[in-house]
Amino acid sequence: MSGELEQRVVELEMRLAFQDQLLSELNEALTALRLETAGQTELLKRVLEDLKLTRGDVPGDPSQEPLPPHY
């Protein structure tokens, strides 16, 4: 019985070690994704700000433009 119990304990220790390793890898992946998302969010903010600045230079909807003076 002692050998069987020892084998079960060893198996449980191996499973625990595997789960610890997997949890660590998942944590690293999540951290990388959060950093990537933060970078993309910052890039999107800059693009939107640039768009707001340049939008004044681009004509809008032609139906909203005033008629030329000769009409």
C-alpha cells in the first residue's frame, strides 16, 4: 500500500508542477497581450487626433457646402 500511495503522491506533485508552469506561461501571455493592447490603444488615440486635425482641411459632405456666389 505504501508504494501505491507514494506513486499517487508523485503523480499529484507532477500534475501540480505542470499546472504551475502552465499558469506562469498563461500569465506571461496575458501580460504581453495587455501591453500590446495598450500600445494599440495609444496608436488609435494618436490616429484619431491626427484625423481631427486634418479633417478641417478636407471638404465635408457636398450637400452641406454653401452655394457658390453666382447662384
